[in-house]
Amino acid sequence: MSFTVAIDGPAAAGKGTISMAVAACFGFAHLDTGLLYRATGRRVLLGEDPVKAAKTLRPEDLAGEELRTPEVAQAASKVAADPEVRKALIAFQKAFARRLGGAVLDGRDIGTVICPEAEVKLYVTASDEVRAERRFSELNEKGLDVTFESVLADLRARDARDSERAAAPMRPADDALLLDTSELSIDAAVEKAVHAVKQKIEQGRG
């Protein structure tokens, strides 16, 4: 059986945490599609051509804390605006989404472009300030020297680039469930997401 959960939303809204929890709850495979773009962006920072980097990604490119730096995040957002880069990565994502046993994919265009036929679509968001505070704390814990103001500015710049790009702009799918985590605990947000998936599974059985 293939069953796809598509989870989209801006950076630091909580979609990664929710996606992993949903995947673990139902025994589905999980793909953070942002890692594909981060890995491509990192290779571009090292001097590679964006399209060539996207076409030659290896599994080992998707691991490592260096993918989580602000510089790589901005590079990922820039390469994600390149239609040729997106084209190179779409086939991998589509195949993963329909694998047997179920799959959860999180990103920015999963419900709208990659998996418009997904059984469950969620759009996870939160206020700019809440997201910036989360990312600021995360980066501080990793020892990175950043300010709250710079993190907030980076997030807003990335949001603008991701939502205004011509190729697969970030936006909620028309039939996506909106999940605002600004004032939700992690457990409460996960509970809402799990409930949505359980409802759809039960409908399918009925």
C-alpha cells in the first residue's frame, strides 16, 4: 500500500519535527526534501554548477551538520528557485512518495507540485517572530554567532524568495489542513497532525 503525507511550510515552523513524528507513529518512510536543496546549495558554495550538483547528489551528501548553517540555508533557497535544479530533483521525490508502506515528505511544494495526489496535506506555519526565536535558539545551541535580528531578516528574505519564485512557489495546497504552531507545544502540534492522518486512513478503510 502506498500512502503519502505531504507537509509544507516555511522554515522553523515545525514541519520537520512533525513529519518525523508522524512517520514514526505510522511506520512510514520520511524524506526531508529540504535536505536535497541544502545539499545542492552546499555543493554550489563549494564551486559546483547548480544543475550538475542536483543531478549527481549522493546519499552521503544528505548527512552532516554543515547542511544546517544559515549560509547553506540561503544557498538552498537560491538554487531552489532554479527550474532546472527542481526538475533534476523531482523524479526522486515522486518515486519516494509512492513507495510501498507509506511515506511522509516535508518541504515547500510537496502538496502543490510533488504530490498533488497525496492522501493527506498539511501546511505548517507560525509567526515570523516565533520561527525566528526557534531558529535563533537552535543556532545558538550549535555555537553559531548570530543575532535574533539577523535570523529574523534571513527567514523573511527566504520566505519572500520561496513564495515569489516562478518555479513551484511556496504556498498551501487548496485542500491542505493549516496547522499554526505559534502557540502550540510540539506534542499538541504532532497530535493534530497524527489525528488528520488517522482520519484519512480510517476513511480509506471504510
